[in-house]
Amino acid sequence: MDELTALKDRVCREVDAMQDDLVSLSRQIYTNPETAFEERKAVVWLAAYLRDRGFASEPGIAGLETAFRAQSRGSRERPHVALLAEYDALPGLGHACGHNLICMASVGAAAALRRAVQTLPGTLTVLGTPAEEGGGGKVLMVDRGVFEGIDAAMMFHPSRNNLWTRGALAAQSLTIRFRGRAAHAAAMPEKGVNALNALLITFHGIDSLRQHVTSDVRIHGIVSHGGDAANVVPAFAEGEFLVRAGTRQALTDVLAKVKRCAEAGALTTGASVELEEGSVYAERYNNPVLVEMFAENMRRLGIEGEQPPSQGGIGSSDIGNVSMVVPTIHPYLKIVDGDVSGHTPEFREASGSLQGFTAMLAAAKGLAMTVLDVMYRPGAVDEMWSAWRSSVKGGEG
């Protein structure tokens, strides 16, 4: 048995030894859901867990209160591997995307590596990345230089399938606000300018637009404010939208069309319109060298991956922005049976189930073994970066 194989066996045993603690903390985060940029309890718990296991912890990195860096330096500075932890919940739904499992898979992998190997031949970092569900924590962290000097970024995501590689759509949020003029809706409706009508016209324009966009495009929205009383002409209306497309370039074109729908609503009613654009989530590039390492390690655990769908069935994530600057993987492990999607009550239940915790522990082992591959396999880092330059830089060209 060679050294790398022995280390992989050892790190898997360490995950098994810690499983009660990992499940307990995951369940604690699950029962205390916190939404984007409000994850104060989760950050304290996760950072303390890693600090107690020998990691140097730094809170509030990148100017984000609920982001953190926990680091263990080895005999050399590079290779430098980052395990990413997400822990935000969905408004109204709690952990219906399984971020309580995501964070503990990365934290568990890091803690097991620290216990299994006295001195790694590189730097191991856990990055706490807040606000994946709409806030774009990783977008801000990339823009503020957090990923500079890192050779690989990894995390897992719970799903209804085992998928070692899958793309993601570029996405951007858009808040549209209309301001009109209030009036008595019965006595003097002609004096009013109906902001809600302007918003409804925007929705109708978007529905018409769907006939003339490519199949990868997704546009969805809600009315976040539609008025205060039925007998008052609404003077203010607001809608929140999410626009998605296959690439950032295509997203720019679609977003321009959506904005014109809003302008049409304003022009038709006489209301004024304000547009607030959110962070851009990039499409995702999965590094093929890292993907194959992870796949091989999951086979060691007796878990096989499936072929990703040829079209559809994908969302968006701010890890796409990470993949633009660092070799990255974002594999999926099954936690639920049947045709259940994320962001539903059923998926929330699975995120706190035995099946969910079992997948989390398997992911921790797979991630930890892949870290060992990056650090111990000769030429692995050069191969990863070569593939990254070919795919990302080639795709941008």
C-alpha cells in the first residue's frame, strides 16, 4: 500500500470517528436557519469547531460580517486548497437547499485531514461563504481577492442524484420599483397613477418575451409590494426578479430585454421606474482533473456518479464566479428519493434526515481524499491549471 492510499484510508476513518459531532453540529445549524448575511450563529459555531481542532480562524474577511477563513499551514505554502462552506437558509423555507450539510462536509473534511496528517505538504483553508441564496457572498469574496493564491476550490451540494459534474446558469437579480400617484380608487380614480398596473404590464411583457429567447433562459419574479389598500390607487409597487441564461454574455442581452419590459410598464401608465441590479452569478466551469479525482475517490467508497442531464435541470450558484479564477468542483450527492427538487419543504426534510447526513459524511470523505490527491499526486496542480486555462480562458476568448 503506497503512502497516498494509506492516508486516504486514515482520513476516512477520522471522518467516521467524528461523525457524531459532525451530525450534531449540522443538525444544530438546521434547526437554527439564518438567511443571507444574517448567519451569525452558524459562523460562530463553525469557526469555533475548526479553531478547537487547530485551525487559525479569521472572522469577517472580505468586509463581510458572516464570512470567515480557517487555515492550517503545512510544510509548504502551495499547493493551497480551499474547502467552501455555505450555511445560509432560504427565507420562509429554512434549510431547503441543504446548506447545513454543505458546510459540515467541508468542515468535516478539513478536520479529518488535520487529524490524519500531522503536517500537510501545502495549505488547507476552509472559507465560510455567506449568502449563496441571492446575496452573492462568493462574488464579493472573489472581487475582493480572497481566492488569490488558491490552487483548488471544492464543495459538495445535496441533490436527488449523484452527479460529479454539472454546469450552472449565469444569473442576476433585478428589483423593479414603480412610483405613481395615490388617489381614491372610486371617487377620483382619474387622479391616480397606478404603480401596480405598471408592474403587471412588466410581468405580461416578460411572459411575451419568453417566446423569443433561447431554451436555456429562465426569468422568474414575485410581487414584493403591490399596494396598501384595495380602495387606494397604488402609488408604489415593487417586483423582485431573477434572470438566468447559459452565459454571462447571453445574460446581458436578456437582462436588457427585461428592462425594456419595465420601461414599457412605466410608459403605459405614466409611473416612474427604478431598476436595481444585483450581483452577477457566472456560469460554472467544473475542472475535469479535479472531477476525475473526486469520482475515483467516490468509487473507493462504492458510490458511482450518474450522467448529468443533457439539458435543463440546473440552477445557478455564486461558485461559478469562483470557477472563473480557480480550478473548482461542485459535485452533487443524492439525499432524497423520487422527483423532489431543492427549495421545497420535502427537500428541507431530507436535509435533516439520516439519508442527508449519510451523504454529508460521504462527501466529507470524498473531499478530504481529493485534497490529498491535489497535495500528494505529482503534477496534479499543473494538470488542474492547464485544464482551467484551456476551458475558462478558452471559453472567455
